Amino acid sequence: MEIVGLSSTRDRLIGKLSGGMHQRISLACTLVHSPEFLILDEPKVGIDPITKESFWDYFRTLTREAGNTIIISTHIREEAERCDLAGFIRAGRMMVESKPEDLKRIAGLLTLLKLKVKDPERYVFQLKDLGFEARIEGGLINIPLPSRESLQEVLSIEGLKPLSFELKEPTLEEAFLTLAG
């Protein structure tokens, strides 16, 4: 009961608890026997952020320290990003599985540099000459970066003085949509 944050409700009837508390009780029942292998379907739906974080801490303890295996089914990208391995299932079949960061690379997605400069047309030509696939969208130069080193290469272009820039990392959702075609 402590692990799922319900020690204070120990003497209350389950029917009097909220939906989130029901979810916590379900997880507590699952964990009571200290199983070595768990399959959890959307285990954190309806649970507050503080309790979710304590679940992640507990899951990490089970997997990293106790050597347990946990399979989590989720449609929440942020949860999948926290897993050691993630997979995409479509039409009942596993399309691909790997580390979350590798799934983005498998999908061919790159970090996007959004650069605001004076005279963007001038710099787009310079970037293309250097081999970058730069394009102007909404007054910003968008540059897919094949590596972290390429960021330094872009920012060291002579005369380039960014007014602002943003790095946009690809998401697992974008990877799924790309791979699902």
C-alpha cells in the first residue's frame, strides 16, 4: 500500500475510493507477490503526476536492481520515452522495437534547427553549399541536423548572427507515423 501511496486509505472500502485510487489498488495487487515478469496495460491512466513518478521510481528499482522484466502497453509518448526498449505495434503486429532514441533514427528523423537570422535567403544558399537541406518556413531557416557536430558547423558560418534559434528533437509519435506510413 505504501508503494502506491494508499497507506492512509487502508481502512476505507474500495467502493468509496476514486478511479485513480482504484488504479493504484490494481497495481498494488499486481505487485504484492513480487513477480519477476509483469505485463501492465496503461498502468498510470487516471493517476496524479506525483504518484506516476513514484511508480516510475519503483519500476526502475524492479528492473535495474531486482532484474525484473516489465512490459508496459501505453499510448502516452512520454511513458514510452522512459522505457529501456519501445516497440510499435500496428494491426496486431510488431513493426519495430529498439531503444526509444534509436526508433527515431530508424524512422530517419533528425533534430531540426530552427534559425532566425537577417537575410535568411543568403544563408540558405550557404547551407546548401555545405550539404545541408535547409529551407525557409515562416521566416525561419529549418535545417535538419544529421549529427550534433553539424550544429557547430552551422553556427560557425562566417557572418551568421542568429537572432534566435530552437532545436526541435523528433518524437516517438513522429517516428511511429513515419514508420506506419
